[in-house]
Amino acid sequence: MNAMLPVSTRLTRTCAAVLQAGPNFLRTPAMKVDADAILFSAKSFAAAMLAYYLSLRIGLPKPFWAIVTVYIVSQTSAGASFSRGVYRFAGTFIGAIATVAIVPNFVNDPIVCSVILAGWIGLCLFFSLLDRTPRAYAFVLAGYTASLIGFPGVLDPSAIFDTASLRVQEISIGILCAVLIHRYVLPKPMTGHFTGRLSATLQDARRLAGDALTGTPEENRKDRHQLAVDLLTLQGLATHLPYDPASVTPRRGTLQLIHDRLARLLPLTAEIEDRVHFLGMGDGDTADDLTTLVGDVRAWIATTEADDGETAATRLIGRARSVQKHLGTDAATLGDSVGANLAGHLAEMIGLLHDCDRLRQSMNASWRPRKTASLHGPKRARGYVYHRDPWMAARAALGCIVGILSGCAFWIWSAWPEGGTAVSILGVCCTLFGSFDAPVPFVVKYIVGSIYGVLISLVYSFAILPQVTNFAVLVAVLAPAFLLAGSLQARLPTTFMAMGITLTIPILSGLGTNYTGDFAACLNTVIALFAAVGFGAVSMSLFQTVPVHVAINRLLHLSRRDVGRRALGGAPNEARWTSLMIDRTALLLPRLRASGKTCANVLDDTLRHLRIGYVAGQLRKTIPQTKGEAGAATGDLLSAITVYFSVRSPTTPADFIDLDQRIETLMAMMMDSSYKSRSRVFDLLIDLRFALGSGGTVKGGASGS
């Protein structure tokens, strides 16, 4: 049939189809990434050339540092570029002051001067690893600015103040140009990306809640891991929001409230999943009211939108509390008590999800919620809590110091004229890549980029730049290399390779105040560059690399230790404890993938530690209300938990037999007691029993009651 149509008709339909498919093709994720990368590259190049022009007009001796700064500061969003610029300026200023204070006073003793400079760089790396936020970049800059200025300045200490002052000026111009261009020329706000990611996270949370009622253990495990990663990603994005050019940005307090509720939701869904599985909700073994409630909650999770009213959530919470009270008061078996426990957890889960919806509404609207009493979680926001390990940070800092001092020893022993330049580059490598457990693969990418940068620089220096007669032509001839490198920098897999290109071309091409074309000086700089980066790769592989199994075992050990501390009454803030353990889960995920081992059991252990520590801390708070024999038994139980989790070797369910017997004895005491906190303690004991993995024992006890 189509063959019989006139050619003009077929051509018209083909053109229409192409025109219709064109916009859809341009909206594909791949095309969007390409468009964003090209725009980022064009803006970065414009900022670099503006910084270069201003540096030349002012008469700064090394204007290429302004170009380098632009590419280091530039980020794909306006807010991230601004914040990075602020942190870079602060770090550069502090590093310059430290260098001026160190070098002139110790230059007569090269060994002492090297030790103090290396110690300063290691100290800056230590604090950057402890911070773990984008602010850590300021510490990194304070370290490697001292390296860049200090080691070459040893040969001419009298000019160290002028060198530091000029370097701060050159870098400040680069920062200013990068911030202005990315903020005011076709800016890409962070807020839109953040709110989109937040909406996706809230959808993940609802899916997790729904799967806890119906899903398989494997589905629930994936959902929990995804939520942990989402929370870490959101926190990283939220740090840049105060610097974003958007007219309205989410309030920090609102974001912290949302985080606290999502963090609590992660272990809570595991609690609910255990109860649903234990009670056999699909087998008709539970009370009709509870079964109906679970079905209605499942339907509410699947259908409720963020802009719905509060009626459905409030009604479900009321029903859940009614079922909890009914089953708890008239509990004839332990199964009824577990059912009451499940109803209470369902009420909490509904409240948390409802809170997240309300808080997101308030974030997107001009009004703010006044009735904070209607929030179902903690009223005081804690926000994201980062895992910080001073011992591991000190280990990396010490490795950095040893590596730099090794390079200094070779420099002093060999009297290599370019040794100061090489050691300064070595210090940059040790700090810039020191935040990775295994920095060598990233250094290798940087070396590959540097090779391309050297080759391009040689072509520019001795074939193209001698023919350039004015600034406009210079911009035109530099554009192809920098636009390509900038596009690569905007893509995560090639970021470090692109940095090797953008940081090498301005320096080796001699983009100074005038053309020099000194091949010998260029060759010496290239040798120093590759010697330093190559030695840095070897040094970091020996002194700064953390084997993946060591990092995993360290996180697990700290989690176990902190469970014992919670049982003794330490770290009493539940929101802080929950967020800390979720951050450790997010840190474990990439390390477990890198290890090539099955990660399910390790991550399940981490979640179990979170649940045990959460319940143990709450039980510790109930001891003053349960005095006498029951209070003493509760204290003994928590002390036993501390003992079990104080050992370094992992515990297994078989190790918890004694704990389970203690819990069963204490539950019997609470059943016959008249304490006001009786029902609360009984609920916590059920939670503890499930968290310890004693579900089978609980089930046996229930069926036997």
C-alpha cells in the first residue's frame, strides 16, 4: 500500500515523523548530558579567558594560574561553583599565610623546613578527611597551596611573601571570573536538581514502605540500600544550596526534618517486615482488624499523593493506635503482643510518610507549616550525621607525610634543580587524591590526561603560539583544546583525565605575560611533572592506600563498638544514632562492590546493629521508671549486650541464646508487673528480640502460649 502512495505524500509523512521525533531525541538523557557538558565547557572557557585577560591587564607575572583556577573551581551547577570558589579562596589564603610563616624561619635547615611543610600538609589532609563535606576542599587547598608555594620557594626564600601574595591575587581573579560566569551566564541552579532528587527519594521511601508489607526480603534489602545512598546524595547536594542563585531555596531546618523521618523509616520498615513475616499476614493467622489495617495501609501508600489532605493518614493512624491498644490490652498470646507491636509501628510509619509529604509541600510553597505539633516524628531536627574516623584520617595523613618526606629526601640528596617543583606537585597529589581509599586508579587517569596535555602543550608552544599576534587570535587557537577538555571534565568518568589536560596546558604552553618558547625549561618541567606524579602513585599505593577489606572491617568494628556504648547509655540521641549508622551503610555499599563479595549479609548486619543500638538506648532510658527487680534485670540485659558487642569477632544468632533467655525472663516479669512503663518496655523487648534475630524463638513462644 505504501509503495502506491505518491512520492510527495511519503516524503511529507517522513518529514513529519522526523520533526516529531526530533524534540523527543533531544530530550533523551544522553543528549541532555551532552548539552550540559558543552554548555559547561563553553562557560568555563569564557571564564578562563576573562581571568587570563584581566591578569594580563593587571600585570601579574604568572597569569596561567588564573586559568588553572577557573577549571579547578568550575562545577556543573552555579551553587557548587560558588561554594567551591569560596572554599578555594579560604584555603588558598590560609595556605599562603602558613607558607610565609614556615619557609623564611626554617629555610636554613632544609630537613626541618621539609618536615614542617609536610606536617602542615598532612594536618590539612587530616582535617579534610574528618570533615567529609564540600567544606573539606578548603582544608585540601590550605595544604597543597603550601606545597605549591613552599617547596619551590625554598630556593628563594626572600621572595616568598611576594610569591604568596601574587599567587593569592592570581587565584582570586580565577575564582571571581568562574563564579560570575557560572552564576550569571545561563546559570544552572542546584535547587531544581535537588528538588527533583528529593522527589525521587520520597518515591523510593514509599516503595520501601509498601514492599515492607508485601515484598520479598531481597526487594526490601535493595530498597533500603537505595534509600541510604539517596540520603547521602541529598546531603551532598544540600551543602551547596545556600550558595545557589535560585530565588527560593529549601530551608535547612525543613530538609533536616525530612532527613530525620526518612532515616527513621529505613530501620522501621525492617521491623515491620519481620512482624508481617512472623505473623503470616497472608495466611489468615492474625486478627481480622490487623489484617484489614495492613491492607488499607498498603493501599494508602500506593495511592496517596503529596497534595492529598490529612484525613486519610490521620484516620489510619487512629485505627492503628486502636488496634494496638485492643491487642495489647487483651493479649492472650505472645502473638497478640507482636500484633500490637506491629500496629504501633504501622502508625509510626504512616506518620513519617505523612510528615514528609507535608514538609515537601511547605518547601515548595510560600507558606510554612505552623502546626508543628502535628508532626509525628521528633520536633527538633538533627539532620545528617557523618561517620568520622580520626584513626583512619590520621593513617592517611601520616602516609601523606611519609610520601612527601621521601620525595624531599631524594631532592636534598640529589640536589636536583627541579626537585622543588617535583615535590610541590607530589604534595598536590597526596592531598588532592588522599580522600580515596585507593587513590592510584585516579592518579593513573590524571597521568593519562597529563600525557595528552603535554603533547598538546608542545604543539601550542612551538608550532602555534609563535604565530599568534593578538589576544583574540590566542583565544581562537586555544578554544579547541580547552573546549574538548572542559566537556570531558563535566563527565564523571573522565573528570580526572580532563584535569590532567586543563592543568597542564596553561603552565607548559607558557601562557604568561609574553611568549618564551624555552624548550629546555619546558622539558625540565615535564620531567618534574611525571616524576612527581609517578612517585606519588607509588607512594600512595604504599602509604595511603587502604585495602577494601580493612575499610569494611573497620566500619563494622566501629558499629559493633557503638552498639555497646548505646547499651551503656552513651550517645543517647536516637536520631543521631540512626543517621550515623545509615551513613556507614552508604559508605559500605561501594566498598563491598569493590571487594567483589556478596554484600547482603554485611549490610544486613549493619542494619541489625542499627536496630539493636536503637532499642538498647531506649531501654536504658526506661530503667528509672522500672525500678526494683525488673529494673535490675534490664540493666543486666544491657550490660550483657555490651559484652557481646565489645569483642571484635562477629556474633552469630547462636551467640544470642543467653540474651534471648534474659529477654524472655524480663518479658515474663513485665507481663505480671504494674509499672506505668510496662507496655513500653514490653514493646521494646519485642523489638530487641527481633533485632537480635530471635524471630524463630519468638514464634515458638507465641505458638506455645
